[in-house]
Amino acid sequence: MLRLLPFVLLLALTIYAFVDCLNTPEEEVKVLPKGVWVIIILLFSIVGPVVWLFAGKKRSAVGGGGGRSRRNQWVAPDDNPDFLKSLRDEQEKKDEAERKDEDGATDGDNDRDRDKDKD
């Protein structure tokens, strides 16, 4: 079983590099045209995929977004300022409604107390 591991890893690396190369937009491919990279990946089994991964594609820094604008990227709800603002607005509306209810209940209680005092 362990004798097969290097071949399986080599096959997985080659498949990953091949699919990554095919899915990479032409403007992000460095040094050579995409077709040449595909041939290199498939012909040179170990070197081709490794060279593609390190030198064939423009890589962005972690969190760099790959050249996309921040507005087009998905943002987690707890990091999304619009979502957080909507939560604050909802909470303020609920608080305001509760205050109105408490004020209304207090006024109604006072009216009932006054009615009892009259009797």
C-alpha cells in the first residue's frame, strides 16, 4: 500500500495543477500562454505541476482577493457593516416599541388606579 502512495500523490498533484491551470483566467497566467502550461504540466510529471504552482499563476497575498473588488466578494455577516447596521436599526425599533408599550401600559395603569380611587 505504501508503495502506491507516491504515485497517487503525483497523480493528485498533476490533476490539481491541470485543473487549476484550466480554470485560471488568461490574464492571470504568467510567463507562458495557458496552452503551453497545460502541455508542460502533462508532459513533465513532477516538475511541470510544481513549476505551475510556484511560477505559472499570479498569486495574491492571503486575503488579497485576487484583484477583485471588496464589494464583489462574499463577506461573513459579522464582518458586513451593512448587516450590522441593519441589526442595530432593528434593535432600536424594538427598543422604541417596548418603550412605547411600557409608557402606554403605565398610563393605562394610572387611569385604572384613578378609577379605583373614585369608587
